[in-house]
Amino acid sequence: MSAIHGDRVMRCFSERPGNAFALLGAAAARSPGGEAIVCGEERSSYAQFSATVEQCAGSLAAAGIGGE
């Protein structure tokens, strides 16, 4: 894999998730207890945030919204 920056081609060796949902899943798997969302005194771990996103995505899919 490589990235083009102007006239330079840089090799990228890191595999990256293909979308934001996969990125969140990878972060939750890597560090489930880590802080993903901080808003004032309220905090959510990656595991909690991922579960909330999955629930929301499931509800949208059940309503016929979304898909690939």
C-alpha cells in the first residue's frame, strides 16, 4: 500500500480499517476499557460506545435505513 503526497510516494505498511464502524470496532477490541467519549463528567469506554453504536445501527437497519 502506498500514499501519494504531491510528487512523493510514501509506503504505508499499516493495515487500516475500511470505515469508521470498523475503526471503532478495532479500538474497542484493542482497549475496551479505554475512554472513547469524554463530555464534562460523563465518560464512555470504547466497549460502551461500540455497543451503543451497534444498537443504533441495528435499529436503523430494522427500520430499513442504511446498508452497504
